[in-house]
Amino acid sequence: MAHNTTPSHSNPEVEDKVLLVDDNTTNLQLLHETLDGLGYKLLIAKNGQTALAIAQKAGPSLILLDIMMPEMDGYEVCRRLKTDKNTAHIPVIFITALADDEDEAKGLGLGAVDYITKPINPELVRARVHNHLELKRHQDQLENLVAERTRRLALTRAVTIESLATLAEYRDPETGGHIKRTQNYVKALAVHLKDHQRFRSALNDAVIELLYQSAPLHDLGKVGVRDDVLLKPGRLTEEEFEEMKKHTIYGEEALRITEQKLGGDSFLHYAREIAYTHQEKWDGSGYPQGLKGDAIPAPGRLMALADVYDALISKRVYKPPFPHEKAVEIIVEGKGKHFDPDIVDAFLELEDTFRNIALTFADYDEERQMLGGASGTQPGKDRLIENILLVEDNEINLEIMHSQLTSLNYNVDTAINGKDALEKFRNGKYDLVLTDIEMPEMNGYDLAAEIRRLEQDAQPPIPILAITASEFDLNEERAKSLGFTDYMLKPLDLELLKSKYLTSLG
């Protein structure tokens, strides 16, 4: 019989996978004959458990699912598919002898996109499969367009932050490491407090990411402070201090204007809030508004502690760095006066995280010594990361990333595929694994799964970062569900790499 229905894809190199699920061999054979030769890759499952396993591993474009099967019926298979974030997007067409409206409503209610009744009409099956694959392709294209627009907005945001933060850094050369450290302190505190009763309404994962992105702009207003005040190597006079205090107002004004021009971008809202309120104090004795207690926005309260801790442990022209223990003592003395008491309590539970962040982004050997770290460390090197396993099948990319990492004196072993990497992992000891996703012999997904199996619930698990060229391939939620700690885009951003590593430890 001639098959007039064309496959749903226009690119001959793309092969849609269609999973056929039925416990009856005759029915499976008929479905296979109906769709064979149309350019689809046909996958077969004779029971629900096998269907779920194939859906997880192969990621089919469409599933044709029988309802009446032993052990696990089609309804239960569909329910499990739709409640798993890795398979929920796969369209399901039920194939059944049940023609009752109630049965159809039940299936559609579980998330199925269509019904085909038995005995099947081959032309109808081909048409339905073609149409739903076309629909899915259009939906995927739309999602990709949205993702690309989101990526471009994120890039614009990142460039804006970097440009503004760099402007502040040019005026005050001591802010470089300070920006990275305070950014990570604030995120650590926010993550710790997001489920706290007092902070639950102000903090969630999306807000925390915006705080992390906007925190580098907290001292932007210093660009408006006179050089003789900003760069003075000694104690400021009362008049000079009044001038310095204006940096909160300058920062708020600059960010408000920028926010208006960019159409009210939410990350600039948080940046403005932090810039304006991070010098306020819990007891109302801060500036510029003299806000008290919860009248101070949560982002400002978080940055207030982060900013003071970093000032204490940092070397400045007018003072040496304080030991971590002394900084903690001063923070505790400010509980209920300078700082929100609950934020101080969170800080005390995160002491090791704060110390690790400070060591990672320390500017001077003297600071590392006072924090309990080794001196003579190469600039930018994180003492917590010594040995890295780098997995990449593209030789050029492998060489570039290897050069980046070894330039910071990390010990880097390389592997060209997952199988090679797994062998090295078994015989070595690594602090971090960086792996590409699509590789021959064993891909990054399977490598991560094997490493997690070998670890046997070791605590803490070794951080595994997936590296990919596109956010279309992976996002943070999907990365974590597949066994990765997080993911990064190529080319590698070494500062972001260290931040993600620290987050995995926190």
C-alpha cells in the first residue's frame, strides 16, 4: 500500500522517534507496518515499565500507547509520564478498543493529546502521527524562540551589570574581589533563609538569582564621589564621610534612570534597592533614610552584613585584614543593632561557606593567611579545587579549556569520551568533573549517572558540571535531575565556575 502521508520533519537529517506501546504482538506489528518507511525511528515496548524506561533514555517525539495492558495500564503509564519533568513534554496518543466518552475524557484529563480506536485505520494513524509531530515541532520552535529571546535578555542584563560594575571598579581599584565576594555571600545567605518564616515572602529561587546578578552594583554610586574622598588612604573627616555617604543616593539615582530606560527590568529594581539601602542599620542609625527593622528591604539587610564582613576581612590602604574569627565577633556584636538578628544567625551557620568564598576570591596573600589559607596561591586559584577531570570529545575545545584551567595551576586530567573519563575517575581522585554532553561511546548523561552510582551516596558528592554550547540542550533544573550539580555554557567563565563550585559545597 502506498503511504501518502509524509513524515513530520523537513530536515532529512532529523529522525523523529515514535514509541509504540502494546502488550499484543499482533497490534505492535500492525502499528510498525503502518509507520515503517516514513522516516521515523520506531521504538517498541510491550509493557508499561519498559515504556517508561525507553521514554527516559531515548526521549521519543511521540508515544502511541495502548490502554488495556497487564500490571500497568496505559492510564498509569501516561500519569507517570506527565508527572515526570523529563517526559511530561512528550505527546501521548492512546490506542484503545474503549470508545466510551468517559474513557476518552479520562485519558485526555491525564494529558493525552488524542485517541485512536481499534481496529486501527492505517491512513488515520499516519495522519494523526504526522499532525501531532508537526504540532510538536512548531511548539518546540516557539519554545526555542522564547528561550533564545530569554538568553539574549540575560546577555543584555549581564553586559549591563558588567559595564556598570566595571565603571565602579575603575574609580575604586579595591572593589574587584569585593564585588565577587559580596555577590556570593548574599546568595549564600538568601538560599539559607528562603524557607525562613520571615523571609519566605521576599525570597524564592528566581529572586535569589536576581539578587546574585544585581549585587555587584551595590557600590555603583561611588563613581559620583570625589576622588580626594574615595581614594583617601586614611580616616575620613566628618565632612568627607558625609560626602562618602552620598554614594547610596548616587547609586539609586543612576540605577533608577537605567531601569526606566530599560523598561523596568526586575534585576535593576533589586540592584537599586540594594544600592540605596545596604548602609541602613537594624536599629535605625544607618543612612541615607534612617530606616529601621523590617522597613529595610530584605536585599539591603542581606548586603549590609555581607558588605561589613568583607570590609573586615579585606586588606585596605588604611588597615590590615582582620582574622575571620575577629570579623565574626564584630558581626555578632552588631546583632540587633547593625544587623537583622535572623541574618546574623544564618551567617553563623554559614561561617565555613563565608570563609571559603573569601579564600576563593581573596586579593592578597595576607588576607589568605588571616583566613587560615595558604599563602603564595596563584591569583584566582581556589585552594578547594586542586584536581579536575575535563571531558570533551572536540580536540580544539579540549585544548582551549585545558589551557584555561592549567593557567590557574589546577591539576587537569583530560578524557575524550565518557568511557575514557569513567576509567580515569575510577583510578583517580578529583575535586570537580567538567563534562561535555554529546560524546561518542558514552555521553555526559550516562557518565554522570555512572559516577553517582560509583559514589554510593558519598557525602558530599563530587560536583559534576555539564558544559554545553546552548541553553537549549540543558537548563539548571534538568541538569540537576540528571545527576549533574549544575551546568555551564561554553566558553568557560572561570569566575562563574568557581562560584558554581562554591555553591555546590554550600
